[in-house]
Amino acid sequence: MVQECVTLVFNGIHDFDSDKGSLDAWLAGYARNVARSWWRGAYSRRQAESTLDSVPECAQPDIPYLDGSGSLESALGELHPIDQELLHMRFGFGYSFDEIAQMADLTPVNARKRVSRAVESLRRNASLRNEMGFDV
């Protein structure tokens, strides 16, 4: 809000006329208009939001439970150990690609690519697809 006000003042400084009033009053007018505009936007955003009670519940599809089946462990075991670790960092710990890159001595782009390729390998794994009920 302050940056917007300063920008408007700099863009409109050539319109200031000392015969019509003081510089303080002119600046206060700009600040007042920016504040009003911000509050109108905030009010509009608040009006557009839905309450949690007004959102209908959606049925969640059944997701196959793979724990203990061995398919996931087997599919992960087929990956390179570095890719296994990168997947663990991304999905186990929730690290960003920038954090993974820093810890694994990679660039963020390479970290993202390696994780994406490992996930794609898991998607293509026949035993895992069969266990989850996808067509092979």
C-alpha cells in the first residue's frame, strides 16, 4: 500500500499546485485515496470468500492401501539409491527442490528432474500398477 502511494505521488507530482493548498494536504489526499482503495479491495475479497460450512463435501475415491504389500518397497528398491534418497527428501521430509539441491550438491533444476524421473519410474512399474488396479 505504501509503495502504491509513493508511486502515485511520484507520477502525479507535476499536478501539484501550491495555489490550491499545501503539499501536506495534497500528500494526505493521495494517502487517503490509496487507503480507501485498499479497504474497498479487502472488503470485496472478503465478500467473495466462502465459509467452510457453505462448501459441499465431496466423496473421496478409495485409494489402495499399499502398506505391507511389498510392491512399493520393491519398486523403490529398483531405483538408484540417490533417487531413493531424493524421493525421501521430497515426499518424506517435504523439502523444496532448492533445499534438496543444496543438500545433495545439485542444481535445483537437476534435483527436480531426478525426482520427476524417479516418480515416473514408479508410475511405470508393472507390479505397482497392478497392485493399484491400473491397466498394465
